[in-house]
Amino acid sequence: MFKSSEAPMTEAGFYLIVGLGNPGREYRQTRHNIGFMLLDRLALRLNLTFSRVESKSLVYERRLRRATIVVAKPQTYMNLSGQASRGYGAVL
């Protein structure tokens, strides 16, 4: 297992990290939103905010070395999250 500072990244690329969850207060602290909670913790740790809405998702984007990393929380219900991921050209 590589530490983040040791991870090999020799080519420029695009990485999409999608945290699954359901929008709305009634799902906020439920098991259905584990993906959202994980991305919220990551954003807090990296001092980032979900700053824009794009492709039916709240997103933040970060450049790391020569790669672009987009982190997305789809604002569709979990069973429709493929709609948001396809907006980035993700193959599902």
C-alpha cells in the first residue's frame, strides 16, 4: 500500500471520485449517505469546499501533480447517480 506522497502517478490524467448518497435532510445521518459523509471528511481534512454545481452534483476540483481530481456528491437519489457520473464521461 502506498502512502499518498509515494503513490506513483507518472501520467497526467483525470480522476473522478463519486460519493453516493441521497439528497435531503431525512437521509443526512443515515447509512444511505456514507459516501457523502466520507467526502465531507476528505474535504474538511484538505480544507476544501464543494464550491459549485456541475452535472447534477456538488463538486470540488483539485490539481495534484499532473492530474485533475474531481470529487462529486450527486444530487440525484442514489439509484439515479449514474446520471450525474455520466456528465463527466464516466463509463458505468
